[in-house]
Amino acid sequence: MATGTDDIVKCCLISCDKGTIRETDGHVDVRAYAVPKEKRSGFLVNWNEDGFATFHEECWFALFRLSTDKASDITKEENNMVKEAKKTAEIHNSYAKLKQEVEHIAKLITNAKYCIAFTGAGISTAAGIGDFRGIRGKWTERDKVKQHGTKGKSKKYTRDFQKLRPTYTHEAIVKLMETGKLKHVISQNVDGLHRLSGIEEGQISELHGNTFVEKCEKCNKRYVRNFRCGGKATNVPVNKCKHCRINHRTGRVCDDKKCNGYLMNTIINFGDYLEGDVLRGAEEHAERSDLVLALGTTLQVSPANDLVEMGEEPTRLVICNRQVTDYDDTCLELDDKGVPLGSRVFGDCDKLMREVMRCVLPKEELTKWEQERDVRMLTYDTKRKL
């Protein structure tokens, strides 16, 4: 979808009679696989050359219902495309729906006694880092190459963590923490943006590590760096991890001369176990929570995803991301007055958090805080300067 409030695109469902899609309208971006134009005879959708398409929300769900109806006239080829597109479909609620949910979310945050945030890669996409399971995500790209042997023209994201800066959502989390409305952050991200934005060590459980933090493998002392702490060092004895088979050593040693242990990065790779003390700390905060803000995550990674339902009952869960999760129904459960216990918002976290902050902060405080972002950006640059 194009960006900007005045931008419009045409719905890709050929039979659509709803007109163009504006940025404030609800819409769905999907990705299937590329099919040559000459082979699209009888197709119901104007797929682009790389298999992307954008629909009104209603049009997408109508198309998907057709794909599950054995009596429909959708071709077998396109039916398969629709089913594949469903796996990574990115849904964006209308602005009107967003505003409606924001009022409810703001009340939940204000009334909560122990609100925590649970964050994933989706809060960092606005900073320039790619996600994993979206239509242009890392795992999506890998699967497309594996299944169909071709790669689409996907958006390029930087993996230069040194250049990344906190997004509006990162800063909103810090502000909510400062005002006492948020008690703790549990994150699956390794990009270091939470810590750069001002979250202190005791305020966050970084389940999968932090690329700017290394630790001593003997005494466990941690060091926060202004540079990326890579592994695979060859200037010290190589010590491959027995779980992931990767050498975590960074080439530096502990500052404590009595220890002098080798330093290692804190990144959790596939096959690694989560650090026990980090996971236990996250569980302690999750168990105390009476509201969880799950931002930018599809909640597919275990055991991290178990944390969002570990708090006080009834579970009050707010999810904001672009894709369907297995926890969506939990957000929509009702209390004894028929009011949703949580909230489910489909779309970008920055858009949601901008509206939330307008509801939970006094106008003057909000204005001052937002105007100071440029100053904060200079501070971030200084912290990342070598």
C-alpha cells in the first residue's frame, strides 16, 4: 500500500465495486507466488508480477471465502495462490476502527495496576529493520525461494544495527514507563533499540539477547557496548556452542583481572536455550501482570509466547501487529458486563501508539515530549558513535 493520508490504490479484486483504497481505509496486503500474466486467464485478482496484491478488507475476506467454497468458479491455480497468500497476509484496520480501539486501550492502560509490554520485530520495522514473517519477511523470502525457486522484488531493510534508531513505539514505551503506567518490558528483539531508547537493565527481559551486550562466560558480568558484539572471534580459543554449534566468543576478555574470562555475545540462536535467569525474570513480571501490550509480534515463538497468558485472571491482552495470531480470540473475550477484556488491532504499532499517547498524556506534556524527539535522536547518535 502506498503511504500518506492522500495516497490511494486500486483494489486488486477485479469485481470490486467499492472504489479506490485510501490510506485511512481498512485494507489487506498479501503475497502469493509469481505467475506469468499470460497464464492468469480466468483469474479473479490482478496479481502483480511478483505475486503481491492489495484489497479492501471486505474484498480479501470475500475472496478467501470463495477459495474454501467447492462450488465457486475460482481456478485451481488461483485457489492455491490465495491459500498461500493467507499465510502472510498483512491486515490494516481502518482509521475509524483504530480510533475506536484506542479509546478502549487507553482505559485499560490507565486502570491497570501492573501493565507490561511484550515486543517483537514489528516495532522495529519503522527503524529500517526487516521482520520475519510478513509478506517481505526474512522467513517468507526463504520459503519463496525454497518452494518456487524465485525471489520477488522485496523491500530492502538494513541489518546494520549500528545505524538503527528507536521508533515512536520504543519511545512511547519509555514514556509510559516513566509515568508509571508500564512496569516492565519483555522483548524478543536483539536490535538493542529498547536499551538505546532509555529502558534500564532491570526494566527489561531480553529473551533472545542483545547484539550490543556481551557477557563473561565465567562470572556472567555483562557489558553494554556502543558497537555490535559479534561472535566467531579467532583471536581467542574457539569454543563452539554445544546447542547451536556457533562460536559465541567476541575476542575480548572480562575487565576483572581475577576472572579474566572470555566474553561472549548474548544472542540466542536456533538450538540455544534461553538464559535461565532472564526467562525467570520475565516469568515473574508476567505472573504479576494484569494487562499485556503485545506489540509487533505474531506470538509464534515458544516458550516466549506462553508469557502473555501467565498473568492475573481474567487475561487482559492487547495485540497490535499486521497478522493473525493464535491469541486473537483471547483479546476479544468479554467481561461480565459484555465489554472486551482486551483489544485486537491490525496495523502498524507506531500508528497505534501515537493515538494511545494522545489519550493517556495531557496535551501540553504530549506536545513537549514529541517536540523533543529531535534532541533524543542526537543523544542516540552519541551513544552509538564509535
